[in-house]
Amino acid sequence: QLLKHISECFIKPKYEVHEAKQPYYLGPVDLAMLFAHYIQQGLLFTKPSNLGDEQFSIHELLQCLKKSLSLTLVHFYPLAGHLETQTDEEEGQKCLVFVDCNKGPGARFIHATLDMTISDILLPTDVPEVVQSFFDHDGAVNYDGHYRSLLTIKVTELLDGVFIGCSMNHALGDGTSYWHFWNVWSETHKAKLEESVPVLRMPIHDRWFPDGYGPPIFLPFTQPDDFVVSLHETPDQLRVRIFHFSSESIARLKSKANEETHNNNTTTRKISSFQALSALYWRSIIRALNLPHNQVTNCRLTTNNRHRLHPPLPKEYFGNCISALKTTTTVGELLEHDLGWAASLLHQSVINHGDKVVRDFINRWLKSPDIFKLEKLTDSYSVMMGSSPRFDMYGKEFGLGKAVAVRRGYADKFVGKVTCYPGYEGGGSVDLEICLTPDSMEALELDQEFMDNVSLFLKGYRIIE
């Protein structure tokens, strides 16, 4: 089935924002993200049969979403702008990339339809490829924000559901910032007011820079081709499947990892649920990849650094404050030891990742600015985790009740990529979206240690085996 494009428009902040008249400078990690894909995640809702005494109207929903988005953009005004680059060749080969908050038509808003049902999306074993069409900016990198919208909302009407997909330029914010935007938009939409809604957690747009640096920060390039190469392809054969882990399964994993850690007489005191789960999928995916035992393997965890800095940055800091925390061993060591041993390695990496490590990394980058290249962060013998089960995804409502599923688009899909979501039922349950080649996915599905922890979850249309 092909998605049918119905209409589109652009949305600007409802009120003039004084701060938007100034250039909006990007921080160190923001600039390093210019090569990465947009963040593409969205929520699938059941289409209400009626709302009180009124019949559901997609037209009314779209109008309300546009109004609330316009109000929300008053607080998140950079998302309505465009990227701009100024070059300065007289003082060396360098350029300045920033956001012109008044340039461009605003955030893009698309309405589309698809003659499929929620069951068509959720019941197949693998995530259907059509889900990628629920998002704008397919294959775009953040630098493309010079001529593409920095934010697009795409509302796709299914026969019995509504999918709200959001594509946000990753150079402007990380997952924490992304879901903060969703939260404020949801609050604003529920309030149904014509004027700005009081926001409990206002985004903080003052960019953080280490002492002695910025703003602004110049990059040592004058041509985009010097540092940006578009990524428009995923592997020809890539299976994407979601595995569900109930809160009970997670608790058992945590208990097992801690017991094995104690038996191994390691110095690790407390393995977290997330570390135990990460150890499980690291071991299981590497086993499925069937690699030589002397091969070095890494587990990279996308880590929020706001609370790791001293003094810490507030949760409301809007921008990128993340890094890929890397834990390294060999395939042989990883598979010959138990779950607790792998979890203790991850635990130690998390403990070591404090203020000094974060600042040292950023200071090194500032002395020699570079753009993150996907091939430097990924390889065919490691795993990488994105997103977080701590993000409140299911708390977002738009007059449609609680979402029935979270799905993401084309962005950052490669062999060994794991994306973590909170489970629908809450309580510490987790969904893992895993990307592998068909042969490796089949091996993972036959992996006893992994599948013994995967849970059957049946909720309405949601069935994950």
C-alpha cells in the first residue's frame, strides 16, 4: 500500500519571539551532530469512534494540532528556523553554522492517508517498511536543515488509527530535548487554549560551552563537502523487529546479573536493570553475528550527560548533551563469561563516565573540531543503543487516548542498532527495536538465552512474541 499525500503547510510561532531576532548559536556537541540523521519517532493511536457526543473528525484534529503546535513553537522557536552558514576564508579556512530563527517558512506539517489498519502495522513479526513513510526527511542529515525544515510533523490517517510522526533536526537537540518538545506540545494541545499555556518545564536555550570557548564556535571548513556526506542508503537486507521485555522479565535479569556478579567476586556493587538488559542483548547479538573469538567488540550506549557535569545542566537544557559510552572486550571474553560479567563491564563504564570524562572529550573536540561520522561510531562487530526507556513516550495524548505503540523511521538503522522504548504497560517494561541482517536475526530468534527473556505481550492490537 502506498501512502497518499493529502496536504501540507508550514507553521510558525504564534507570537513574535524577541530572542528569535538574534543568531541561535550551536554548542560543541550540536555541531558535531551535523552529519547525523534527523530524529524520527512517532506515536500510533487508535482512532476514536466518538468523542463524547461528537463523532471523531480528522479535520478538527488537524486544526487543533496546528494551533497547539504554533503555540508550542513560541517556546521552541529555533525549530521554526533554518540553518545558515557563514564562511570566513580571510582568517583561515573556517565557517560558522548557526540557526537563523526567522529564515524559512517554519515547521512543516503534513497530512497523509493510508488504507491500512493498526493490525497491519503491529501484527507482522518485523516492522513493515511502510512505517518509514510515516516520517518526513527520509535519509536527510542534519546539515540539510539549510534547505529542509528543522521540524516536520506528519499525521497519517489509517483506516482505524492515526500516526503522528515527528522528524526533528538532531543538531538542535537530543532525545531528552526531543521528548521535552513532545511533552509541551501535548500539554498545550490538551489545554485547548487560544493563548500560550503555562509550561511547567520551560526549555532553556542558553547553550552550554566550557570556560574559555564560544559562543560562537567556528568549524575548520569552508565547504560542506569537506565534512558532510549524505547517507541515503540502508543495507539492502535489514530486518527490524521489536522484542518485548515485561517488568517481571527485567527484574529476573537484574537479579541474575547481580547474583552472577557476586559469585564472580567482582567489585561491582549494584547492576541496574538497564545494564543487565544491555548485557543480554550485547551477548546475544554478538553470538548471532557468529564472529571470531579474537574479534574486538564494543557496546555503545547513548548517554545523557546533563546530570554528569559539575555543576549539572538542568533537565530542561534544550540541545545535545550526550555521548556514546563505549565498553570494549573481545568476542571470546564476552561469550565465555556469563551475563553478570558483561553487566559488570557496562556498570564500570557508567561509573567512570563522570564530569572529567565528559569535559575532556569536549575539550579535545574543541581543539580539533570534527563532525561525527557514522562509520566511526559503528561497525559490523558491535552493538549501539539509542533512545531510552526512561523517556515518557506514552504520556503524550492528543485527544486520542493513550498511544498503542511507538515506532521510528528510516534514521540510523544499521546492523547492530538497538533502540530502547518503555513498554506500553509501564512498570519498568521495555521494548527493544533491533536491526540485523536476515541470517543474524534468525540466529537471534533461535538464541535460547535471549528468547527465554522475551515476553509475550497482548494488549488490544499489540502482539509481540
